Amino acid sequence: MNITKLSSKGQVIIPKPLRTSHHWEVGQELIVVDFGDGILLKPKTPFEETSIRDVASCLRFTGQAKSLEDMEAAISLGIKDKYK
């Protein structure tokens, strides 16, 4: 068990083993969730949370469908270009 203290400025030091195991570096932003009898610290992600509805709209395609052969040819061309 790790124990820490609340400073006069309201700061809490997260013990090094916990920072290391969670890969938290200096400047890591944390979300504080209040549960009434305690709090939860979660790392803030670099992207906003989205729903499937938010991202699925980018899947709307109105052109002619590509064949599997067309897709494989495009992938092959991309690989050849990358490793020239």
C-alpha cells in the first residue's frame, strides 16, 4: 500500500511506483472523478471521447464500390511505394 499526504496547497504526490506503472510523466493531465467517499484519477486522453455515431458518419461513401482486387492492387502499390 502506498501512502501520501495532502499539502497545504492541496497537492498530492503520486508515489513513484504508481507513476511508473501507469507511464505518467511530468505534465500528465489527469481527470478527477468524485465518488463521494473518494476520488478516482484517470489520465486525460489526447482525443475527446466520441460515440460510434460521431465517427461512423465518415464511412458514408456514395461512389461506385471497389472490388476486392482493386483494394488489393492499391495496397500492393502503396507497399511498393513505401519500400522503394
